[in-house]
Amino acid sequence: MRKSYFFRIPMLIWGLFLYSLGAVVIINAQIGYAPWDVFHAGFSKVTGASIGTVCIVTGITVGVLVFLLGEKLGLGTIANMVLIGSFLDMIIALRIVPITVSLLMSIIMLTIGLIIMALATYFYINAGFGAGPRDSLMVALTRMTHLPIGVCRGGIEVLVVFIGWRLGGMVGIGTLISAMTIGLWIQTVFRLFRFDATKIKHETLNDTYRNIFVRKYTD
């Protein structure tokens, strides 16, 4: 079991890096950010903090909230809180992603960014270390309200887009395309890799601790 961590932890980190890369590609497409990034960018403008720092603070805040709501956290939840924002700032600082100057290139970049995010989701989920704080919030609200999960996810994203837009985050056709097509891209990637996310058994932090440290002294 412990040997699998040598593969799964890098898979988790790679997935989070790809997610950040996809987010920057969408941001630099300049036709509207993905829903949560509208929120992050809005708060970044108001506070003067980097978008990555806002992403980290938001992740930690949401993580604490879902924990108080009774959801279990995993290593992936914690890594999501810290690494996505850190990778965002690093990629933006390195300027490795061009900023588009035409509508055609913007649409192409937006599509590439969504595909990268879909690949990131495959690696992140396949690692089996639990959901990120934002996904955990969706699950917690579904459990509390008994509403369909799609309704809860849609409600959260509408709310964060509205708040982010009011704070100055960029909302545009890219925001709508992102919200409407990311699920399709994820489904396409999963089919390409013949991956069934429902068969992944995610570990809580307690599970990971026992597997790495406790069994070390009992094997």
C-alpha cells in the first residue's frame, strides 16, 4: 500500500499543476474567466493580493466551512487549498502562457484551457486523496438541502460569479462556455482513458496517516 504513494502523490501534484495551468490559459484568453476564477480575480482587484493568494485563502476558508458541515477532508483537499494558488502565481509570474489579441485565438485558448482542466481532473481524482474544498462544499450542500447535485453546483457557481463580477472579475462569453462545456470535456477525457471515477475509493487524512505511519510499525 505504501509503495503506491510514490505514484499517487506525484499524480495528485501533477493534476493540481495542470488545473492551475488550465486556469491561467483561460484567464489569458481574455473573454471571461471560469466561474471560481471570476471570484478570485474580483477579490484580487479589491484587496491587491495576487490571484493565487486569494485562491489559497478562499480554499482554506471553504475547507474549514465544509469541515464544520461534517465533510471529511483528505490529503487532496489540503493540497488543493495550497498548491493550486501557488502554481497559479508561479505560472503567471513566469509568463509562459501568451495573452491573446484576437477573438479566434481567444476561443482556441479557452478550449485548450478547458481540455487541460479536464485532464487535471482525471489525474487529481485518480490519485484517490479526496475532493477539493469547493467540490466538498457542493457535496455538503447537497447532503443538507437534499437538492440535486447539479442544482447545488450551479447555485454555487452563479453566486461566486455574481460576487466576483461585482468586485471587478472578468465575466464574458468565456465564462458561459466554461460553465456549460467543462463537464463535457471531463466526460470526454474520462472516456478516452476508460476511467470510471465512481470506482475510486478516496482516502481521508486519517486513512492516509494510518497507511503511511501506523502500518509502518505494525507490518
